[in-house]
Amino acid sequence: MQILLGDLNEKLWRKFIFKPIFGNKSLHQYNTDHNVRTVKFATSTIQVFESAMFPHRNIHTYSWSSPDGKTHNQIDHILIDRRWDASILDVRSFRGADRDTDHCLVFAEVREILEENNRHKFDVARFNLKKLRDLEVMKRYQIKISKRFAALEKLKDSEDINRFWKNIAENIKSSAKKSLGLYEWRQHNPWRDVE
């Protein structure tokens, strides 16, 4: 997730055609010369101005005050990639923050959604456990397992527990592979043929 924020000195124009990029909650209702460049930048990088997307009162929207205290502008913005648009929960400015500048503190509430990596589930070889229903295959598997565990009983108690567990896991896997075989994934027929 890439977030671009800063003083862009840009008054966003509240117009219907710019709604996907700027939103319609901007403080300004008129156009400036920089808007064309801003629209080109936002569309070329697929960015969204989140600072003008959320409805707030004007005192929570403007981010700059003139020295006379009468003119207020919303020129500090937060941009985010359109793909992560839903991660921004709120953007507003705080006037009362202790600062030595004529800009207000712009605050964004962000929620990042982490994606679970499920790739390892498909890389693991699966054994054909349906073969255990056959009594002969089940007996063969039991014999192979018992022979391998008989060899493990000769190990010393002082051996490393991790190494001991690794031996047990390898014995179970190799016995299952030899007697049961691997599960063959069923190939799905394509939904259409050449004809």
C-alpha cells in the first residue's frame, strides 16, 4: 500500500466528472489551473484523493488558513492507490494541534487488510487415504509402520527431541507413500470442446 500525502497547493474542484478521483466533499467549488495537471497525475498513477471523499464540516476540512484568518483552503491532501481505496476509513484536519505553521494537521484513519497466504496448502502432497478401506492395503501399511517404529525404539533417550520427531514424521510419510501412493487430482473436463 502506497500513500502519498503532503502540501500539494491544490484546490480540488467539486464537479461530477471528477467524483471518482476527487470525491464531491471538497471545500472548493471553482476550478484552478493546476486541476488539469492534478487530474492527469491522479489518472496516470491510478490515485484517489482521499482528503475530499469524506463529509465533514468546513472547520474539519480546510488545512490552511491565511494570516488574516478569514481565508481557508483545502490544499493538503492524502492520495492512495485506487486498489486500496477501502482501507482509508476517514480523513479530516485538526485545527487545535500545537504547531508553528499556518497549516492544520491532516489525519487519516487507515485499516490495512492483510491477505492470508494459502499457497502452502496446495503444495503439500496428499496420500490416497481411500486405499485404507481395503484390508490388505491397511495391513501392509501397519506392517511397514511397525517395522519403522521398531527401529526408532533403539534410539537413545539423550537424542535431540526435534531430530527424534523428524524421524517419526519421515517414517510415517515414506510408509504411506510406498503403501498408499499419492492422491491423483481428478482432471475436470473443459466446459467446451473444439467444436
